[in-house]
Amino acid sequence: MTELLHPSDFREAMSLLSAAVNVVTTDGAHGRYGLTASAVCSVTDAPPTVLVCVNRKSAAHAALVGNGCACINILPGDREDIAKEFAGLTSLPHERRFANGIWEKSPAGLPVLRNALASLEGEIREGKPVGSHTVLFIEVRSLRMRADGDGLAYFSRAFHRIERSVLASNASC
Ligand SMILES: Cc1cc2nc3c(=O)[nH]c(=O)nc-3n(C[C@H](O)[C@H](O)[C@H](O)COP(=O)(O)O)c2cc1C
């Protein structure tokens, strides 16, 4: 283990932290935006809270903070294309990103991806700036989820499809 901590070493180590891939969306007076985010984590179930770390330079940041609400769409294994578009890795302009996939409006008016593994919608209760990012704490008000579908993970700077085990999805305990 190396003693000297260099930012590039830190980023290299973090590339080995496999993570689910999500598109975090918002809509409201500050506009409709979405960004691909893997820095999403469950915080507590009482009240049900997730955190998302969002770079303040991303176009979605001001809209998320201004609208005060967000929906975390956990991508299924076959939607790497959507992950790339919402990460700005394709030539697709911002306003066309919601053209791919079926995006529905939740009762609260947020973009929900129809085939997401799960979509968790809620209010941003707090935002804590840390370095280049803001850690947004989102209290989840409603969710929907699928009983099937593979997962999508990001590991070692590449997307990987994670097979959902039939046993796990049929388990009753
Ligand atoms: C797999 C993956 C995970 C990412 N995770 C995050 C994240 O957690 N937070 C973040 O701010 N940006 C993350 N990004 C980068 C943003 O998706 C990207 O910078 C942003 O959407 C740029 O687009 P913009 O044109 O909307 O600003 C991630 C990118 C990829 C490919």
C-alpha cells in the first residue's frame, strides 16, 4: 500500500469501487435535467434517505438544487446507451437526452424511466458542499421497482451487465 496520496492514485483506486449506474433527474422552474451518477448511496430507511454526489460544474446541478427534488433511476443492464448519453459521452445535445428510452412523468412531475430497475423520487433536504461536489440528501417520498431485469455496474472505467439471479428475485425471505 502506497503512503503518498496523490489525486490520480485516489481516482485510480476509486475506479475499482464497482457501483450501480443511475440517471438522476429533476424538473421544475429551474428546468428538466438529468445526469448519470454512480455516487449514489442509501443513507437510512427512517426517514428513507439516499445521497447523491453531484459535481457543481454539471449542467444538472443548478436545476437539482433550484427545483429541490430529484428522481434516482437505477439503470437496467441493457441501458448503457442511456448512461453514456446522460454522462455527456455521446454527441447528443442536452435537450435530446430524454428522447432515448421511455420517460414518464411521476405524479410530482419528475422524469421516470419506464424500465428502470427502481425509481426513487423525493425532496432534497440538504446539500453539503465537499470539494468540487455537493452531497445532496434526498428524502424518498415514492418509489417504483421491477421484479426482473439485470443490473448495470461501472467498474474499472467500463460498464458491466450484472445478471440478476433467479433465486434472489424469487426469494420470499
Ligand atoms: C459511470 C459514470 C458515473 C458518473 N457518476 C457521477 C456522479 O456520481 N456524480 C457526478 O457529478 N458526475 C458523475 N458522472 C459524470 C456526469 O455524468 C457528467 O459529468 C455529466 O453528466 C456531464 O454532463 P453535462 O453536460 O450534463 O454537464 C459519471 C459519469 C459516468 C460515465
